[in-house]
Amino acid sequence: MKKVCVITGTRAEYGLLKPLITKITNNIEMQLQLVVTGMHLSPEFGLTYKEIEQDGFEITEYNEMLLSSDTPNGITKSIGLGIIGFADIFTRIVPDIVVILGDRYEALAAAVTAMVHRIPIAHIHGGELTLGAVDDAIRHSLTKMSTLHFTSTEEYRKRVIQLGEEPNRVFYVGALGIENIKTQKLLSKKELAEYIGFSPDVSYIVVTFHPVTLEGNSAEEQFGKLLEALDSYKEYYIIFTMANADADGRIVNQKIEEYVSTNKSRAAAYISLGMVRYLSALKYCEMVIGNSSSGILEAPSFQIPTVNIGDRQLGRVKACSVIDCGNEVGEIVEAINKAKGLKRDKALMDIKNPYEKEGTSSEIIREIQEYFSHSKSIKKKFFDISIDNPGGF
């Protein structure tokens, strides 16, 4: 039985990984090792490891790495603590493969450690672009340290190969978040309204805004302009989900708390809604506003518009339901009005989500098993794309 170690450091990441974790648990040829770290273990971010336990999964190890600081200095030190913790953990549990998702610094700490320990790495969601965030460099670094690659679109698969990865190690499987939408039993609008505390007849929007980490000290100004724009839409209830533990994330969260405290009749904020409640909130909302990847990946599957603000998600493949806009108040208002029109006219009923593909988690499991069955080496050749045939992969 092969030991498959899954790393999770945030609430959103765990939600995406949940169907894969479930399939590993039920696979007789695999033993799940679940390592929880980062925001999951922080009281400030809701101690969301408890949600994992409530789902019935046994947590193998806990890696405390998150300092109470969102400065570049503090985050750098958190990465260092993460590496130290993963070094001890991997020495104790000796995984046969480590599974990481995305582009956060918790995954970077795990990957650096696994690479030094000569443990193969399976990376999910490589090849994507977020040009406004430091995550972009982290994601491509993870690609170069990883042995297997599972991308959410064919375009991203080609980009991973362009980074020098061998095509027979790179698999286009779709996005795990879409699988959750198709397989999870979501709440009714009445159940959701009871949890949030508003009438089921209320029209509402979901707002998630993260700092743009390559634009130093911009979070307070940019988010302030979004809040100013939202004041023009008193007809909507607003559900805020809090920012991650990125640089300047606490600035965003403080402004959310201040806004909600002065708008208690039309706004609520949550550190973590949990995957089912969050997807349920998307299902019934009028639109998603902010700069979160969920507005790009998951929202189109609900045929709802996304107002994507600024450069944080610049470079991603996007459905036609995603409306890009700048950070100025007038630009945000214009985009919201456009989104209102799309929703009112039911113009998104037939849109195709480019991240949607059947059997995502099953295909990941199948390719990991294939890797084990052939005892492939972690040694990799750099795959050179022919200058004469740059598309020949």
C-alpha cells in the first residue's frame, strides 16, 4: 500500500482537495496521510482544521508555521518554519508521494522539503497565470520541483510543458472545484438565508478580495474603492469572505469588519463559510465581485457573472461571464452594471466553463497509481520544444 501525503493549508484549498482526499481514503491500494498547516491552525482564520475533522478525515500531522504577521518579513519566516516542520514530519511518516495544490507559500515549504527528501511531488493547478501576485512565481517553482502535473485546462498543460516538463508527466484533468459543484448536495436558498440571517427573498452578492501581492501597500486603497462602489448598490445584501494570510491581508479584513459594523442590516462577513455553504452562496447570488480565483474557476458553472477587479488574476483563462475592470470606483461601478444586465437578461444560461471536465479526481488517482505501477524515477529530463515546431507537444 502506497502512502499518499496530501498537504492543505487553507480553507479554500481543502474544499478543492476534498473529493481527491475521499477517493484516496477509499482506495485499497493507498494510505492517506493528511498534513494540515498554515491558516487551518490559526484562531484568527477560524481554526478550520476542525472542519476537516468534522468531515471524518483523520489528520496525520499538524505543522504550525503561520506567524501572526502579514508583512513580507513575517511571511518569509513562516516559510522557514514550514520547511523545518515538514522536514520532521516527512522523516516520521515517510510518504511515497506528496500531493500539493496551487501556488501558496505553504505548498512551497512542503515542496522544497519533499524535493530534498527525494519524495515525488504531484502538483495540481500548475501552468496558470496570476500576474498580479507573487503566487505566479511560486506556482512555476512548484512545477519545476514536481514529478507529476495535473492541470485544469489544455492551455495550462501546454504551458507546463513549455517550462520543460516531459509531456508524459503532464495531464489535463480539469478543476477539482467544478467536481464539487457537480457532486456536493448544496443548501436550499432558505437554508442558506437562515444561516446568514437574511430573508430568502433578498438579492445578494458575494465579495472576496485579496491583496495584490506584487503591488506593495495597495490593499487599503484598492479595497476602499471597492467598498465605495458597493455603496451605490443598497438593493443588495453583501456576503464578504475574508482575505487569506497574504501580505496586507489583515488590512483588507479590518476594512471588511469596519464596513460590516456600520452596515449590519445589509452585510455579513465570514472567515470561513465551508465548502458547501460557499458554493451554495454562489449558486443563488446575483454576482461575484473581487479578485478571487473562485470567481474565475467555479462561478461560471453557476451561470452567474463575475466582476474581476484589477491585476491579481491577470493571465488566467476566463469564461465570457467574467467581466474584467480596473481598481477605480467608476470602473467597478460600470462592471457591476454590466453584470446586472447579464443576470437580468439571462445571457449566461448557455456559457461553457473552460475548467470543466468529467472525472477530475478519478483521473488524478489513476495517474498516480500508474506512476507507482511503473516505478518511475523522480529524475526528470528537461523537455526542449523544437524551435521549428513550437506547438509540437
